Amino acid sequence: MPESIPNPAELLREAAAFNTKVTAGLERLNSITDDQVEIATTPKDAVLQTDKVTLFRYRPLAESRISTPVLIVYSLIGRYTMTDLQEDRSLVRNLLNLGVDLWVVDWGNPTRADRWLSIDDYVSGYIDDCVTAILDATGADKVNLLGICEGGVFTLAYAALEPARVNNLVLAITPLDFHADEHAADVEKGFINVWTRSLTKEDVDQMIEVWGVLPGEFMGAVFSMLTPVRSATKYNLDLLDVADDEKKLLNFLRMEKWLGDRPNHAGEAAKQWLKELYQDNKLINNTWKLGDRDVDLSKVTMPVLNIFALNDHIIPPATSQVLDGKLGTDDYSELGLPGGHIGLFVSAKSQGIVGNGIVDWLSERDTANSADRAEVGSGTNNTTE
């Protein structure tokens, strides 16, 4: 049977409707100002400024439910503002609404002047300074740490080096075994691991020598190459889909604003990140040193919750689900949630799930009584997917 011939009148109507949509979308896009595309708007106050690093304390939004303050430590490769992208999609607001005394460290944007900052400077220096400031301000004797992506590695290292100062540790989308992707069934995940291992150590050294930093623009391009089709179509097909809906368009622009604000990664720390972790996998093998101190995972004696994204193509789940039996605590839990690396925080489906999961877990362990903690943590080793 021959295919039906398209009706010319119908084609004209579709073309006219398409042109109308494009025109309206362009008008709406042109009318939006930068002030309307605000991100990270939850009120907060600067408490400590050290070099380019700032410690903020969020203003409370609800009655306190967790007595121990929580410090968010984000990656150097992205900005912490992802956790507070917009009012209705904000891990920060979700945690505040659940009664958390919430703090966040802003790493700023390193330049060539910060070429020699090492991971030890960030962990033993800046994070320790932030913890001290929090304890001084609140009168608490310990903090809860929430480490995200590379920030999860930093907080895990801090917990191993300074266990007496950490009450509970929450890791989210954190790479821990940087070679676990080699044995994973899903070959579509872990491309950044493969790319990093393909570099020689001389490649890494020369890259940092030229730039003095690992440039944010460069890493943005690397991440774009992980999803080439989506990266190539988002400014036409994706943008067209939301152009006639102001709320969806603003959501799209907020994400683009965050992506465009990717900071540089301090040079020496970047060399360590790429060579000692991605290439040599020293963290999970318990051979990593910061300064003259061993990052011994058996020294992590506080409860640990490890959250990972089931559809994460940047940090494959296999690289996160590796701490069982490696730590010095029996109270270790894993929480696998649907979504991707960023979607875990900003998707409509995840709103409330991540925040509630963290606060429920913390509230069960929010005690300074070691006997109570032992009862809560005894024999616990759960995985939820």
C-alpha cells in the first residue's frame, strides 16, 4: 500500500504553529534578565573567610531537629550552588525545613596564584578551619559532614585523620574505588575514568604546568563529551521544548548558569586528584597520604551513610559501593537512588527523598552518648536501591 501523501494544508498549519512557538519563545527568552535567573538564593551569612575560601551558615527555616551542625563540602570541580539551584529544587532548603543547622564551604575560584594548593591544604587546612569555626560558634564538640562528589573524598579523608571531630559522615555521589568501573557491566558509565587513565603522569604535569590550574572550562568540555548528543541538541531541541513555558525555561537557564560558573581546580590538588586517585587508586587501597599522614580508612569510626545515583555516568555506582568492610565502623549504610549525577539533587522526583533520607538517618544517630550510638549502629550494614 503506498504511503499516504501529506496534506499540504496540514503541513502549512504545523509550520505556522512551529514558527509561532519559536517566535514566542525568542520573545520570552529576550525578556528574561539575569536577575530572574538567580541561583543559591537561600539566606546565609559569611562566618569565616580564609584566602578564597568562605564558610557560610544558613539561616534556620524550622525548629531544630538535629542538634549537631551539618557542614556541606562540595567538589572543587563544580560549585556548591548545585545544592540550592532553585527554591523548589534545593537540597539546602529541604534540609533547613527539616530542622538542620546547616553550613557550607565555598571554595571560591582558584587561579594560577593557587598553583601549589594541595588536597592536604584543603582537608587539613581549610576544612579543619571550618570545623573549628563551627564548633566555636555553636558550642558543639563535633560536626556532621556531608561530602558531595570530590568533596566526599575530602570529608572521608578528614574523618580518617580527625575522627574525634566528626559525629556522622554522609557521602553523596562520591568516587571511592576509581578502577571499579573496569569490571562494571554498564559500559556506558565510567568514561571519565577511562579518559583519565589514558593520560600519562607527564600529560597531567604538563597540563597543570601550562595553566597553573585545571581550568573549569576544560572540565566543562570533558563533561560535555560524556553526553555528546545531549550536549549538541540542548540549545535547539531541549530549549525549544521549554521555550513556551516560562517556569521550565527559567529552570533550564538556571542549570546553564550553574554549568557556566564552573570554577578552576587548584593545580597541585588537581595533580593529586588525577594521578594519586584516578590513576593510582590509592584511597581504596589504603595507601594514600596527605602531607605526612596516612589516610587510613580503618580510622573512620563514626557512622557512615553512602548515597549514590543508580544512573550516574560520571561516578558509576560500582565506584561508590566499595566501603563495606573497609572502615572502622560497623554502622555503615548505602542508599542507592534513581537519577543521574546532578539529577539526584535537582530532579523533581528526588526532591524530599534525599533530604528526608539524610535527616532520618542523622536523627537516629544524633547523640553524644556512645552507648546509645553503639546500640543504634550494632550490626548495621544496609543497602537500599
